[in-house]
Amino acid sequence: MNLTKLALITTATTLLFVGCGMKHHGGEAQGSKGKKEHRMPKDPAAKAAMMECLETVAKDENNRPNREAMKSCMKEKGFEKPEGKRK
């Protein structure tokens, strides 16, 4: 097989995988605005606290939890976001 055919096959395969990957993400690139899911902590205790807070805090018209209420709830349970972290 010559180099040109090999390059075309590689490019086509890459494009196929990228296209299929986007289908599973609602057709949107990861950087675009879309419905975000809650990022769950890996620590089981923190995850349990977050789930409990998500169930108890007030939600807005889009069914998203109030950020300040979430921070307060997590702080009461002993989990505080470190300073300097944006997310």
C-alpha cells in the first residue's frame, strides 16, 4: 500500500471516530454549551454528602440547585471547596 492510501485510510478512520463520539454527546462538541451533569466526587463520603445536598437544596426554574445553598450544605457536612478552584 502506498503512503497516500495509508494516509487517506487513517484520516477517514479518525473522522469516523470523531463523528461517532459526537453522536453520543448530543451532537455537540464538549466545549459547547449543553446540559451539564453534576460532577460527582470520587470520595464516597463526599459523593454521599453531595447527593444528599442535591436532594434537599432549593432548585431554580431549570431544576438546577442553588449554588450558594449547595456550598452551605456541603460546608455543614464538612466538605469545602478549596480556595482557587474555579469548578
